[in-house]
Amino acid sequence: MSESETLKRKKALLQTITFFDIFDFALTREELCDYMLYKRWALDELKAFTDHERFIVETHSHVYLKGRALSLKVRKDKEHQARQLIKKAKKYVKYMQMLPFVRTVALCNSLSFYNAERESDIDLFIITEKKRLFFARSMVWLFTQLLGLRRHGNKTKGRFCLTFFISRDHLNIEHIKHDNDIYFIFWLRLMRPLIGQKTYREFIAENTWLSRYFSYPIDQKKHLLPSSPGLMRMQKILEFLFKGRFGDVIEWLLKKWQKKRSRKKADALKNDDGIIITDTILKFHNNDMRKQYHSLWAKRYAQFEQFLIFTPSDYDKQFLPQSHRSRTPSSIRSPRSDDTKSEMPVHYSQKEQTPAD
């Protein structure tokens, strides 16, 4: 490997670690290899770097930045909370296979990489059939509302956050990405489909721009639920009843009502940058944190960038700023608002936002 190629790989390694570090989340060796920017690494490659680079520490198969041991302890607590939420999500999302015109339901935001806190909710990204976005959204809303699972007001803990819907005729979402948006690219990379793998694959295939940041195939199967013939049969029956002109009329009425209601709420916000209300995309994030995440990530990366070309003895002469040893400010870590939230998702930054509708 040439010197320039080695430096490029080092930068990718540091960029990846520092992104997860802003969430106080140490990755396992396997996760770091799997989530690596630009090019996936083999475990032996990673070990060769961690054995040599003094600004990286490996403990109990977890890799983190020197001086950031706290991120290892915090990760254990967050992972425990996340596993409980993922278990709950799977329990109920499997029944969404019967909801008409729902094609894919995926976990997104920090929960997709096992990062959750005691008050966290369950963020879902949902893809619907063409020309049935508002009908499908209404069905998901009704399903979660009847079961007392929908996030709204102060009721957030362990509830479903329904703030991002797109239809199959608008699968490419590159236009949502900011110029400096590390959160958004990781948001998309880490998304975990629960149902609807076929449509999820179409979604990834449409977003070819992601290959600029991850030059390896992305096909998530880890949390995929088995298809239920019974539930899918019920879905087909319901779709038969609401197809054609009758369904078009229902869709038009729901669209007119929902867009008016959503726009009224968005107009009341001081900043509606995280709100998108169109015929094919509904995105309700009152508090879009992507710029803040990019700023925090860039500062943390800059603290360690100088060590990429240092020798181990050079590094030992340096001291990490005390400010870097502290946890990420809670105002950055866990943004929340009323009935909407932020998403996650470089050139690098975006995470949770707050639901608006």
C-alpha cells in the first residue's frame, strides 16, 4: 500500500470513529470494519492499524479514541436500552405487513446502531406504494394509535416516531442531503429494514450517490422479519378494496387534509428546514440537528487529524485537551421536541430531529 493510500485509509478510519464518538458510542472491531467510510476493512487490516496508531485504543474487542474510555461504558448502557426497543419494534412491526400500501418499514436514526437512552423512542422510516402515501400513512397512524404506541406530545418513551414517509415514485432522496452532511450518509448506511426487503433494495439501488461514501454493497438483513403469508394475504385484500378510482378519491381527501394540517404546524415553527411536505415525501423533523452534528464531528476530527502523520513517539509528547475527555453535551446528544423529531444521516452529518406532525 502506497504512503498516500495508507494516509487515505487512516483518514477514513478516523472519520468513522469520530462520527460514532460524538454519540459517546465505542464500536466493536466488527462494526467498525463494517461501517467504514469509503472501503470496507478486514479485521486483520484493522488490527494492524490499531496496533500501530497510538491515538486509537482497543479494549475488549471495542475500538475508541485515546482519552475516550467513557464511550465504552456508555455504549454498554445504550446497547442494553436499544436491544429492548428493537425487540419491541419487531413485535409490532411484523403486523404492519397487513397494512395496505405499506412496502417497507425500517429502523433508523441512532437506534439502528444500538444507541438508545432510557427515554428514547423508536424511529421508523416507511416506504409506501405509489400514489398511496397519505392512505398508507393514515393506516400506520391508526394502527399505532389504537395500540397506544404512537409518539406524541410528552409520550415518547418506547413509542413509534412516525416522521419520515416516502412513496415508491420518489426513492432517490439525495436532494435532502446538505452539502456537509455526515449524519445523513450514516443515517442511510445504517438503516435496518424490518419488513419489505424487496422495496428496500430498490431504495438503495436508486440512491447510487451513496457509493461515493461507501464503495461496497449495502444489503441489510440482520433485523429482517420473516414474511407472514396470512398477513400479506390480508394486505392484498385491503389493497383490492382501495385500488382504482375509489382509492384515488380517498387518497385525495386524506392528502388534502393532512397537507393542510401539517403545513399549519410547520408554519408555526421558527425554523422549518427539517420539514418536507409534498405528494411523495413527508418528513417532519422540527429540530434538524445535521449542521450541529457536522460541526461537532469536524471539531473532534480536527483534534486527532494531526496524529495521522505522527510517529508513536511524537504522539506521546502530546496531551489531549481536557475538553475532549468530557461527554458530548446532552443538548447535542438527545434532541427532542413535541410531536416530531429529527433524523439522522457527509459530506458528513444528521441525526435525530423532532417530529412535527
